[in-house]
Amino acid sequence: MLQALISPNEQVYSYDKTLLGERIAQVQADTFEVAQPLFWTTVADTVTAEGYYWDGTQALPIPVKPPA
């Protein structure tokens, strides 16, 4: 399992400008101290900062869909 640094102040939008969730700033094995509102959460080894966003409602990383 990896650790994802979630940045709640940075929102992620779809290509049609629908709010998706919050930015995953980075994913790595270890954590370090961060200031609020940033926080760490455990994610699967397949999650990447570039390919996922954080859905705070479900508390899950969700893959970013490519443009249609």
C-alpha cells in the first residue's frame, strides 16, 4: 500500500467543467508532516497522482477519465 497526499484546496474538474473531487498531490511509500488542510491517506499500489483524483464524499481515489 502507498500513501497519497490529498490537497483539499485544489479541486479537480472534468473536461466539461464538472467538479470531480480534490487533487492528489503525490503518492509515495512514506509520509512526512504536512500542514492542514493537507492530509495523507492509504491507497492501493496502482494509484498515481497524475491518473487519479480524491473523491471526498466516498473517501476513495477515482481514476481520471480521458477526454471523450
